[in-house]
Amino acid sequence: MSTATIFQRLIKGQAPPVGGIPEPLQDALASVASIRGKFSRLSSLERVLTAVRHKEPDRIPVAPLVNAAARRILGVSFPDYSLKAESAADVFTASVDFVGADFIVLLLDLSVEAADFGQEMVYPLDSTARPNYDNPLIKDVDGYAKIRPVPFEKSVRMKEQVRLCEIMAERVGLGTMAGGFVFGPLGVLSMMRGAEALFKDCLNHPKKVMAACEAVTETLVEFAQAQCEAGMPAVAIDTLYASWNALPKKVWEEIEGPFAGQIAQAIRDKGGLVGVHNCGHAPYFDVQIKAMDASIMSFAHLPDDCAAPREMKKKYGDQLTLIGYVPTPLLVHGTPQQIMDECRRQIDVLGRDGGFILAPGCEYPPNIPLDSAFAMIKAVEK
């Protein structure tokens, strides 16, 4: 990543490709921000980058991840949010202006990539876009061989998401941190095959699944890099199936691990920070770090090798910026006070010495009121 690119972004008033800045300089800037944060309020971008460098900002950064839930603010329909970059950008902008956020992740839904591979989609008026589960593109194990890379210039939904990244990079400027999103190759295949069938195929026909992963990854590399070029300083890779309730650790490591690593390297090549999102039960932090060398881990449950939050912080807190992990059921059913109490518990344990961003364990449920998001904002301010 050239110095010229960094300065070009700064001149445009946009977040630079952070990974292209030498780490000693990042640490120095974070240290200065940490000291200044004791006397004055930091910007959201400063707050996040200080936490990512494991320094303590003025307060814990927060990412409510309201995403599609912010449609309620403007009355935008689900189909418009899913298919029109301008409408989605208005929703994400409203989420920052109305609710508040230090960090936003430009996740639309988990079917963006699969739609461009030819999977038939359903766009309900009142819920998230999804594949037509009655008509999967991959109908049997021989269907994996038919998957071919999709040139990015011929894509539709992926292009629209990159356009969303461009718009939001301009709108948030140097204020709020924004990140891109890519569903991992096994995730994309599950949208075209069905998760249960995919898991069985991974165990019984791993070579066929890996051949399709290779084709999908070629497209995802291009997609991830396009988001970086559109102004995203970080991109998250969703490796949902690297968790206890999906695939055995060794199986995930052998099938998806190498391809996830290729996507991560492509992000780093563009100067981006590599994030991982995994909302599965007992996620495999260790093999995901090994495969992707990620800087950021977004999670909903403790990793398989940790019994308590303090153990997780001790084991992984120096390697990763942890993003999580307010339970989404609590956001749905809890009172604002209960949510604030849970946020306080997590901040007390995970927020020390930086390296923590408070967030839901997964995207904020899109059809519930925004009270719980406001409670998260209030918790970090207090």
C-alpha cells in the first residue's frame, strides 16, 4: 500500500487504509489519542483505531449493528434496502445520526454473493432477503462442479454493495469507522445448497466441496478488494461454520481455512484490516487466527477453548480486537436496564487495556424497536 494512497484518502476526508500505515506509527498515534481522550472527546474513528491498537480510548467504542433495523427510521422497504445502494446508504446514515455508532459494518444480508452466482432469491417486504430454499442452485453433490467464478464486473448485487461502500466512505468521512463484509466460501455455498446438505457433503465429499470453494473464492477475493478500493479501511469475513454447532474444527480448517486465508491476504494487500465475524456456538478462534491472521474478531459466544470471558481476554486479548457480545435474545426480550447491566459487565472484563468494541453478538434483529440499541449507547456513555 503506497503512501500516496494514504494521503489521497486523507485529502478526500476519508479513513485511510489503516493496514498500510506502519504499526509503530499506528501505536504512536493511538497513544496520543489515548492520552488526549482523558481530557477531551475523541471522534468515533479515533476511538475505534485507539482500541484496535490496544490502547484505552476516552470510552469503549460501540457498534449497535442496527443495519436493516434502521429502515424503521426512514420507512425504507426491505427490497429497496437490499437492492439499491442509495437506499441502503440512507439507512446506514440514519443508523449513525439517529441511534449512534462508532463502527458500522456494511452487511446487507447473507445472500449477496449467492445471488450473483445464480441462486434464485426471495425479497420479502417485511423480512431479510433470502434464497428460495425450494429451488437450490446446487441440488446434489455433482452440482458443485458446475460452480464457476463470477467476474466482478458482471455481478449485480456485489456491485451494488461496493457502490454502498463508496457512498458511505464519502458520508462518514473521518468521523465514523465503516467496514465491508464478505460471506466466506462455505457460507456462499450454503446459500446455494442448504446448510444441512453442505455439512454432510463436507464430511462425505470434501474434494467436491473444495473445488467449488476454489471457484467461489476467486470471486470473493475480487469482491473484498473492490470494497477496500471503495474506501473501506476494514473488511469482515464471515466464517460462520468454524464453530462447534457447524463443522468439526479439523474439517473446517482443511476445507475453508485455506480459502479464507486467501481472502484475508487479498484484504491486507489493499491495506485493509482483516476482521472475522462468527456468531456460531463455541467458535474456533485458534484455527481462524491461524488461517486468516485477523486483527478483529466479532463473536456471539465464547470460543471453544475458553470457559469464561476473563479467560478469553487473557488468551486472545493481545492478539485480537474483540467485538461483541451482547446476546441478541436479550436485545429482543430484555429491558433497557437489563441490557445496560450486561453491557457494564462486559465492559468491566473485556474493556481493560483496549482491544474491545461493544456490539451485539450478531446483527441487531431487524424487526424490533430501537430501544435496545439506545440502551447500548447509553451504557458506554455512562
